[in-house]
Amino acid sequence: MKKRQIIFLCGLPRAGNTLLGSIINENKKIKAAPNSIILEILYQLNELKDFPAFKSFPDSKSLNNVSKMVFDNYYKEWKAEVVLDRGPWGTPYNLQVLKQFIPKPKFVVLLRPLIECLASFAKLKIENGSNTKEDIREYIDRLMDEEGIMGKNILSIKNLLKEKENYKIFYYDDLVKDTDNFLKKLSSFIGFKINNYNRLKQFNVNNIYYQDWDIKNLHRIQVKKIKRQTYAINDYLPQDIIEKYSGYKVI
């Protein structure tokens, strides 16, 4: 097999990443990763430079050799020519680390109105037992914090645009309304054909599925038919949260 190509999926959480990944993973030679742990692996390897043993013998080249092989070793068992690795790769720190190993990375940015993403999170939180508006306010604030999952991904996307990286923006509405055309445009950007399949499965790679131990059904999709998920935002978000984020522009 020729050297595996890694593309980076930097979508807003709850913007259709799992649905897109499930479609992609029906193909044999291209696969989408779940929320990637490679970022954390590279971060922890870099943190070793603060260990006393490294400071006493700072062999940077040897340690960097380990980091350089992370992508190849992690995806060694994946029978795919192209992998979409999902994560907030565009943050200033992550982008700097990434470009040490992949000098010219390519990014797929998947967007959905922020208020819809937040409402989707709130809906799941309520279904998992949160039953007060204060619970939801605190939850949304944690999500939007710069270290929260939503805040970090927003920073990632904004920085990709700021640094004029090689990215292309795609939209959730296009994915669910005209999947074939969406995949055609995505295939063109990636340089690899992605076929659509009428019968989906829950997101899996190598027969490994999301466990969703924290928030039940966080990554569960409808497999019978691809359709837009709609619901009344007011049923899930307090009015002050709606007013605060309804006009928020990610790009």
C-alpha cells in the first residue's frame, strides 16, 4: 500500500461529524476516525521534555522520532488509503505541532449554526437527567469555555481561517439535504472518491463502536434515512442562552 494520506476533520461538535463518518466508513479505502486521541498522544510525548530524565539527557531527535511515527503506527491496522482524523487540529498549539510532522495539512471544516449545536447538546443532557435551567446554563458555559469542547473547536476553525490553511468549509444542511452532491464536493477536495450508501450502520471502524459512557447516545445516528434533525430550541435552552449565542458567528 502506498503511504496513507491523512486529512483532518475540524467540524463543530453536533454538526454531523458522526453521520458523515458513518457514510465514509461504508467505503473500503477511506475511513473517518472517531474523536482522535492522537492529539493527546503528541501532547504527552512533548510533555516528556519536562521530565527530569529528559532534562538530564535531552535527546530531542530520538523523542521526535517517536512522535513522527505516531500517525503511521496508530493507523497501522486500518485498511484505508485515506483517513479523516477528527479533532481541533487548528488551534495555534495543535497546528504548530501538526505541521512538524505534516507540513502541508488539508482540513475539512463542517459547520452548523452554533445555537443548533448547543441545543443538540442540551437535548442530550436533559435526556440524560439534567432537569433544571441552571444545569443547562452551567453545561453550555463549560462547552463554550476556551478549554471546553465547543470553545476549543471554534478556536480551531477560526485559527485555520486566520492562518489561511488549506481548508474547505462544508455545511450540515447540505450533508442532509443533498448527500450525493455533498460527497461529490468533498471527494473533489480530498482527491479521493467517496460513495454514498443507502443503508448505514452506527459509526464503527474495525468493528469498534462508540461506548458513550459519559453522555448516552452522544454518537448515535439514525440509520434508516439521512434527514435533518430539527427540534424547538426553546424546549432545551434557556432564553438568555438563546439570546447570547443566536447571532454568534464561527466564521
